[in-house]
Amino acid sequence: MAAVEAGALHELAQLYRRQGNPLPADEAFRAALNTEGERDHGAVAAYHVLVGDVDAAIRALEALVAAGEPRAWVASDPDYAALHGNPAFEALVGRPPS
């Protein structure tokens, strides 16, 4: 049940961010982190992309890949499109930097 709640809170945080409401977004994000048993690295990375914290997004994606997520999926996920061209992201997904 906690995973469902955490997932919903991550979605809510991203929705608030996209609407330009950073305070409730950050509250929902922190609440999601506090409810998770196993960290949802993909959702954490997506949120960091939205707030412009590239280094934190890359760290979360590194953990996601280390946990077994296919690099091709990470490379093609639209939540991470803003990272395309970033040398650390391109190295993580196994593509040469553009």
C-alpha cells in the first residue's frame, strides 16, 4: 500500500511542478520519500529533472540502472528528455555525447 501512496504522491508532486506550484510540489515530493519502503529512483529522477537539479537526477538514474532498469528504457523515457545531450546522461545510457 505504501508503494501506491508514494507513487500517487510522486505524480502529484510532478503535476504541481508542471503547473508552477513549487511549494505543494516539494511537500508532496518529501511526503513520497517518507512513505516509500523501496525508493522509486525513476520518479525521484523525473522530479529532479523538473526542478532543474541535473546532478540529483543523474544520481537517481544511476541507482535506477544499478537496480536493473534497462539503459534503453532510461534513454527513451520522455521524463528524462531534458537530460539528452548531457555528457553524464549520455554515458549512463551508453550513447556518445552529441
